[in-house]
Amino acid sequence: MDNVVLEARNIKKSYGTTVKTEILHGISFSLAEGEFVSIIGYSGSGKSTLLNILGALDTPTSGEVLFKGQEYGNMSEDQLAEFRNQNMGFIFQFHHLLPEFTAIENVLIPTWIKMGNASKKHVNRAKELLELVGLKDYMHHKSTNLSGGQQQRVAIARALINNPAVLLGDEPTGNLDTETTEQVYELFRNINKELGTTILIVTHNDQIAAKSDRVIEMKDGNIIRDYYNIQT
Amino acid sequence: MIFEWKVAVRFLKEGKGQTLFILLGITVGVGVMVFLNTLITGLQDNMIDKAIGDSPHIWISGDADFYQLKDTGENSQSARGNFTVKDTSLGDWELIEEILKEREEISAISPVAEGNGFVTKSGQTSPVLVRGVDLEKADAIYKINDRLIDGTASLHGNYVIIGKELAEENEIVVNDLITIQLANGTTQTFTVSAIFDLENKSVNSSWIFMDLSRAQKLLGLRNKVSRIEMQVHDVFTAEDVMTSIANRFEGIQAENWMESNASLLTALQSQRQSSLMIQAFVLLAVTLGISSVLAVSVVQKSKQLGILKAMGTKSRSASRIFLFQGGLLGIVGSALGAGLGIGLVKGFLWGTSLKTGVPLFPLHLKAGSVIPICVLAVAACTIAAFLPARKSSKLNPVEVIRHG
């Protein structure tokens, strides 16, 4: 494949210094541009660890991670921070908005980190993204005044503000009810289609897994299944 | 930088109660420092002014031994009665005075011809010190005109000015005639033109101001003076100015107030040191307070910091958020503290003047002492933020995200 965005080559990860516990036992796979992929598996199977390494939040003990053919697993802490800021969009289970800021300010934070301040152009883009996630009217609400689903949608808009190549979600619907989960899925699908963003989400939700293009199933630090859903 | 600043300001704004509390701490600390500093400085200035404000700071006389070596003339040593008096008078005093006038650090110069004698009035006799001066020049040092209790100051012709106690003891009033007998036997009658109160009992009971040339003649000094008295603008430079004068002229002997008031100086110094010590501890307490509040704040904000880091905030940048908070608290707290300090000073002046109409002693707020305190406080607050800042830079985003 020539349009590979992310690639993992024999990634191993262990924790602990005296007693080493290996969480990932040599994971290899690649992610093509524009794919919508779910990672499923039981708790403790290493899904989140893999996602954190792919998202440059963590580094592998051995093996290589490549972004568009460029190795980034051995970058310095600062380089990784910059890499995350420019190429990765994160969405977490617990939303993690900054309660001190309003919805639009939260969306703009990655831009602030990148350029110090946001230009008019960025503010307009933030407004567009909030419109995309259906929160145009809640722009200036403090994030603490938003519902769980609304907060998660703000987090999605925030993940998209720097035009990342990959959107990474660690159980993004884990905290949401069925209806909201469906809305969030639709949003992901929409973003995937319209912006062409590659989406990789760790999920426990079978419905979402069933609706994604590809499913990677993990068990005890290994990939046990990797298959494509037949699109309806 | 703008981003860190934005987050720092927002963190402070949102944690209103905590921010106000810590600001209050800095404000009180800086306020106390400003007030204490002004109070001690004012007190010391007042003490110095009281002690030496109206007296000479430096005085020079002739070096008897020097002249004795130079010429064995008549005045170097003379026998009076059965004891020997060393002559310490100054010959070329007019020339010396001219040269001293050019020195900017000297604010007043007054040549004096002095000698012991007795005043006789209606049969009573009192020992006196006759001081021949140029009234205008002596006034610059002793403020005679401002401290007259009766009469008009004049040393023309036969006029002299005497002290309050001398006048009271001998029942002398203005325009009375008094007879002065000097140690060399000369006797002459003078008219009292005015009576002074120099706030010193021994001076008030013994000094008599007389015209300089008159005194020179009476005391047999010819064209010499006993000494030249001076005041300097900054009293604490007296020692240095004296040394440089002593090096400039040959055959003189110089002295200054610092030598003759050594115990006063020691007292002032210890007072200043204890005031500095108190201020240092106040600053330390404020610094520790800020440091602990910010350290708690790092823990409180660890979720936010984790998410900021996940989104690409570098460690250095994360620590800057807390340094900015420290600095910002310092700036606002110092400004408020300076205001409080000024308020306390005004309150002190007002409170102590309630009964008498004049404050206990004057206090002068100087930008030169308020600004360094503020700068120091801002620096201390920023330094206080260092430890919390380090803590925030070491925070691992993965930990925060994993544990929600």
C-alpha cells in the first residue's frame, strides 16, 4: 500500500524496572489513509497501550512506529509533543475538556499550543467545527455546563482543529448512552467521509465495531483477528 | 508564551477563592515590609536629625604638632599660668574655606574663633564659651534664627547672642548689658541682642555667639580661627568627606560626628539589621505560602495539564504556566501591598498626629525603597513557583488519561 498513514513494526512494550511485564508482544499492522478502524478486545488486552504508542503519547520498548514512512518512536519528548499537536487528534473516554474554558476556547487550545494565539481564520474554523458537531449555539458555554454527549462532541471538534491526519479515540463512547453513542458514531463517519481523516478507535461497543471499515481484535498483547467489514 | 499566559490567567481567575487568599497573603506581606521599612527609615532619619541635624558633622582645626615642627613661632606653644596649652588654631582659614566651598557634598561652612571666659551680671559670675562666628554662616549649621526665644539676632558692634539657661540663671533679658571676662584677662561689656534655645542644656548655659573678628581680637587670635565647622548633605558620608579633606590639607586635624557618636551609630545599625531580618522572614513566609498553594494547584489541575500535554504542550511550556501564575500573583500582590503599605504609613501619620496636630515623627515614602521591595516580592513569588512548575513539567499525560 502506498497510502499508509500509520505503521507499527513489531512493537513491544513492557512496564516495570525490576519485574518486567510485557503488555504488547510484537504488534505489526498498518493503517491506510481514510480508513475507519476499530480496535476491540477485553480489558488488559493492550488496546489502550497500543493506541497511546500510535498516538505518540507513549514510546515502544522495542519496534518501530512510522507516520507516513517516518519513524517517530524514538523522538525526544518535545518532538513528540509537537508531533502530536500537528498530526494527531485525540478523543478520550472522559472527554477531558478544560473546565476553565468555554466550548470554543477548548476547541482552539491545540491552535494556541501550536501558534500561541488563534487568528481570525482559526476562530472561524473552530466555529465551523462546532457547527459540524452540532454545537453552534453552545460556543460560549463553559464546558462544565454541557452534557456528556455535548462535551464529547466538543472534544471531537477540538481533535480536528489542527487538521490531523489521524483521529484516535480511546473508548470515545464509553461514557455515553445508546442514542448519543449513535450520534457520535455518525459524526465520526461524517468526518471520515468529508474530511478524509483516518479514524482509529478503541471500543467496547459492538455496534460501532460492526459499522467500522476494519476491526482489529486484540487478546493478551497480540492481534488475534484483523478483518474488513463488508460495507452495506 | 501567549498561550501559557492565557492558561495561567484563566487558572487564577477560575480558582477565585484560592487566588484571593494567596493575593491577600502577598498583599499583607508586602504591605508590612513597606510600612516597616518606611517606619524604621523615618525613625532613624529623625534620630539622626535630632542628634546631629543642628550641629557640625565635620570640624577641622590646626595640628599643633605640625606647626610646632614648622615654626617655633610665638603661637605654637604658650605658657598660661603654670600649664602648657597647645595651639590648635588655623592660620590660612580663609583660603581653606574657599577651597572647601567648592566641594558639592558640603552644605554649610562656618569658621569659629572660640575661647573660655566668664560672664558677670549683677555680681553673679558664670563660666561661658565665647564663639566668634559669622552669623549667617553659623546660622546655616545651628539654625539660630529659627530657635530664638527672644530678641532679633544681631552680632553687629557690641551685640552678642546668649543661651536660654544662661539668661535665666543670671536673669538677663534682651538689651541687657553683660560683662565678659576672657581667660587671657581681657574684659569687655556687650549688649544682648537675642536669646537662643538650641535644645541642649550645656550649650544653652554656656555658649555666647559673638562677631568673628571681634572674638579674634579679644581672644588674641589675630587673623586665626579655632576651627572650621561643616555640615554635609548626606550625614553618612561625613567620614569619607573628612578623610578626603584631611588628605587635601597639610597641618590640620579633622574630626567628624561618626567618631564622637559611635554608640548612636551602633544602635542605628542594629535597629536597621533587625528591621531587615523581620522583612526577610516576612518575605520567606510569603514565598513558602505561595509555593505550597501552587503545589496544591498543580495536583488540582493535573487533569488539565495531562490533557494539555496530550494535545502537544511541551514540558517547559507546562511549567511556564505555573511560573507565570507565581509572577502574576507577585505583581498584583506587590501592587496591592505597596498600596496597603502607603495606607499604613498615612494611617500612622494621621493616628499619631491626632493629639498634638503633628505626627510623632515625619515619614517619607520613597519610591527608592518601595520599588525594590516590590521587585523582590515578584522575584520571590516567581521563585516560589519553581517547584510546582517542575512538578507540572514531570507530569505524565498517559497516567492522567488512564485514570480519568
